[in-house]
Amino acid sequence: MASSRATTLALYRSLLRAGSGFTNYNFRMYALRSVRDRFRANVGLSDAEAITTALHDGRQQLELLKRQATISELFPQGKHAME
């Protein structure tokens, strides 16, 4: 169970880090909000298969965020009013 917790926390931190990589304020805030909301929705999972599925989906989401953040860096935009 401890390794699952450590794995989950590492995935959470990686997702937040990848979400912070967006140059556009709106995309960055959406990514961070989405990551937090998904983890909050899955905090009550107790079934081992459901946890494994959620971790797998999280890893896929991490790869997607990394690709999107890279594309975001290729096409920078001006600063947003909130920044």
C-alpha cells in the first residue's frame, strides 16, 4: 500500500509540473484545475483494480500534458491580463 501511495503522489506531482509547463495562462490553469479535480474524484478508491486503472489513466494524461506543453512552447503568446 505504501508503494501505491508513493507512486500516486509522484504521479500527482508530475502531472502538476507538466501542467505548469503551458505558456498560456488559461491552458495552464485549466490543466492544473483538471489534475486536482481528477485526483479529488478518485481519492475514495479502494478496489485494487480501480486504483490500477486510475494510475494507468493518470500516466496517459501525463504523457498528453507533456506533449501539449511542448506544443504550447512552440507557439508562445503574449502575457495574459491575469499574469
